Amino acid sequence: MTLTILGCNGALPAYGRFPTCQILDVGAEMFLIDCGEGAQIKMQQYKVRSNRVNHVFISHLHGDHFFGLIGWLNSQALLGREKELHIYANEKLKAIIAIQLEWQLPYQIIYHDLVPNESQILLDTDKYEVISFPVMHSVPTHGFRFTVKRNKRMMISDKVRECEVPQYFYKKLTLGFDYEKANGEIIKNEILTTKGKPNLVYAYCADTLYTETIVPYLQNCNLIYHEATYCNDQLDKATARMHSTAEQAANIAKLSNANQLVIGHYSSKYKDISGHLAEANAVFEHVVLAEEGLSIEVK
Amino acid sequence: MTLTILGCNGALPAYGRFPTCQILDVGAEMFLIDCGEGAQIKMQQYKVRSNRVNHVFISHLHGDHFFGLIGWLNSQALLGREKELHIYANEKLKAIIAIQLEWQLPYQIIYHDLVPNESQILLDTDKYEVISFPVMHSVPTHGFRFTVKRNKRMMISDKVRECEVPQYFYKKLTLGFDYEKANGEIIKNEILTTKGKPNLVYAYCADTLYTETIVPYLQNCNLIYHEATYCNDQLDKATARMHSTAEQAANIAKLSNANQLVIGHYSSKYKDISGHLAEANAVFEHVVLAEEGLSIEVK
């Protein structure tokens, strides 16, 4: 699982920093997380094969988080996309997209509405789980938690062959079931499998006032992104505008027992963002500053 | 009058080339001509003081010509703009903007609808004239002609003082009127003024099939921008998609007796655009290739 930052700035692009956009590569495909203006240009620059994106997650409908979506959707069509695309967003997004398209796209968009103030399971497959959770901002806004499932038990092939377990039962083996032979003999799962690996979990906490109500959704993440629009010198402004400071972001990572924290969504007030790092590091050790083109392996 | 190219590419951004956007600096203010995605980012990069823009001209509602407008409008608000802004565009644009704004802008937008297939006088002041004219594309599309008026007669201050022409009559002098003294004596305008300078004219021909119907609007321009999506090797494609080739753009400049031609809106098919230049140059001598950041003094 690899996170790539395509845009790390707050509401106003500044100093070459683009509005919020991230790509999470989960192996078989990519998830697009928010899509600020210029996202498709950044994808080209960093050679992101964005035709591998089948699921788009939009945290909220402030422009710096979605103004780049229409351009990318349109370009996907021009590039001949036929695969359907799932978009998870506030219900208002559908009309915003529809009104801007002069033509019928050659692929289908399937919209999934995020319910304000609720947590939802958005995706749950053999390979991944994605949930939304409410954060606190001036419009309905959600964070997302992405889990790559790796904790299934792994078959010991020699043993599976020796005990003549039929192929149709393999999936049950990975889920921990014992195998019962035709003669009634029970073969314990531990004989046939070994423990899987721990899941990989990334959580994205979009624009939000500092709130510990999100901590239960963030327990033991490998990586958390939390917005850090300001430093503590602007705590009043952060609170008034329903944003967070770097110290607050670090507090959330600490309370959540995360492995690593990445911060971003910097105010255009800050040309130099080294203060954000110092402030967060005083609370939590493993902090990375988001910047365009940065890739972080989630481990 | 200075034209700055902020985006020169066609429908798909490619090779670092952005979608169409231009800034025309006419001295006292700036005109924004089309506004593809990333326009505000390019304005920052090239230090364009875009708060000096009071008039925006959108040729048509294909995304590569307007997807950057909403971001710029929103940022203007965040930067505290209070001055009203005039937008000249297809009537559908108003609803597209309105649906995307979560808040009341602190400035007023005044929309002026471009009537399909008609030429309109959009602005006519002491200093400028702007007209629209229809071009031929798959949706209603307009070109624009911008004139900076400089052809008023210029007063010879010593003579004006000597003949005791009162201040209220100065404007009439610049328009060529003779002055009649209180005693009935007529002082010929030629005694009091000298000839003004020629007007400066820039014409923007957005996405269009080759059509000589536009030539009457383009007579004797100092500078013409004409799209040149393809070279002649793709003439069939150009025609089918209602675009032009570099040679066709040059033909229009020649027929219009222009001083200079700038071409752009390159297809993402072309990484190297030197072929466009060679092809246009074979027909018309004074050709410039549009590229991001290029400024051309219109003279």
C-alpha cells in the first residue's frame, strides 16, 4: 500500500503547492482521495496510471477538494475509459458533475452518497475495506479509513495436499475453518495453515476542527493523514475556521496509537512549513510533511 | 497591450502544457480569455495580478476552456475581492457556477450571455471595444476581438492655451471638432491637435473548423490567435472534430492581413510542435507558437 500526495495545500494554491489530492495504491487498483484543481496535471507529472482508479472518495464539497474532479472525469472519457467508476461523496456532487458535461461519458459513474454525521461501510471485499467517519467542519465532511486485508491464514501447500483437502475448501481454510474428511476425521486448521500478516490501515482525516470523537475510527493505523492548516500561533483562527493545528494533528495520531502521521492542507499564510513539523514532532515522533510527489509506503 | 499565454494545449493537458487560458493586459486592467483547469496556478507562477481582471470572456463550454474558472472565482473571494466581475459566456455557465459555490461571494458577478451564431458588441468605452463573433465548432462558440482605442486626436497644449479653449471642450477636440470662440471665430481642429496613434487590435479565434466567414471580423489585426489543434497530416481528424490545422490558421491570418499570428490548442498527439510552426510559416511569415508563460507585446 503506497500513498502518493498530489496536492498538499489548503484552500488557496500557493508557492507551487496544489489543492488537496491523494492517490492510494492498494496493489490491484488505486483509490483517489479528494481531487483538487490540477489533479490530472499532477497525475501526469508523477506518472500515476489513473485509469487504475475505480473508486473516488470526496471528503466534502469545498472547492479545494473537488474542483479537479470534473477535469479528470472528462479526460478519462477522452482517453477511452469504459470501466465503471464509483464516487463516494456528498449527494450534491452528482448534479454538479452532470451540469458540466456537454456529452454522454463512455463509462458509467455510480454515485454513493455519504450520509452527514454518520459512519458507513463503503467497500468491503476479500481484499479491502473502506469506511467513512464524520469529522467536524463547516459543511458535512468525512474522513475515510482504508484497510488492506492481509490477515487471512496462509495455506501450507504440502500439508493441504497430504491431507487431500479439495480446492473448493481453500477459501474456508484461509478463514480459519477446520477440515472434515469424508470419513469424519477432523483436521485442525493450525495443521494446514499459518497465521496471516497484519492488515495495513491508512486513515484520511480531511478538513476538521480538532475532535477526539474520531479517535475510535483511527486505532492502530499504520498511517494517518490529518490536516494541519495552521500552527499553534494561529489556534484562534484554526478554531474559528474549523481547522486544526499541527500540534492537534499530532495529538490525534498519539491518541490513536498510529505508526506514522502525515500532515498537510497548509494555509497559504505559510511559505515555510518547517514550523509545522517541529510543532507536531514535539508531541509525536513519526511525522512526515505532505508535499507534491511524495510517496509513502504504508507499513 | 500585452498577451500572456497561461495555457496552450487542447482538450487533454499533456507534456506540462495546460488547457487554454490567456490574459490580455490593456493597461488600466486585464481581460481573462478562457479559463482552463489550473489557470489560477499559472497566474501565480507568472505573477499575474489577476485582481486587475474585471471582464472574463469564455469562448464555449467545453471543459478545457472553463473548468479553471470556478477555482479562480472562489480564490478571488478568499482573497477579499469586492469589485464586481463581468463574465461573457454561454447562458448555461451561470448555473454551472452557482451550483458549485457553497457560500455567497463577497463580490457580484454580472453575466452577459453570448448569443449563438451572432456577433455582439460586448464592451464599448473610451478606452476599449470588445466584440464577439461566431466561429464554427460542435457547440456554440465565439471568437473575440479586443480593440484598444488610441486614435483620438492629441491636443497641442501650447496652441490650446493660446486660443483659450475651455477645459470642457477638450474631449470634443480629441474627437476632431473645430472650436468656435465666443466672438464667432472658428479655430480649425488641425491647428489645435495632431493625429492620434493607430488602434491596437487583438483577435482570439477559439476552437473552430476552418472558416473564412470570420475574416471580416479580423481585418488588419495587430495580432490574431487562431487554434491549430493539428497539422495537415491530420486534416481529416481536424475536420471531423471541428478543429483547424496550423496551415489553416495561417491562411486566416493571411486573408485577414494580420501583423502577427499566434497558434495553440495543440492536440496531445503532438509532443513536438515544431511541425506546426513550419507548416504555418509556409503560408504566413510572422507566426509565434503559444506556450505557457509566453508574453507577446501587441504592436
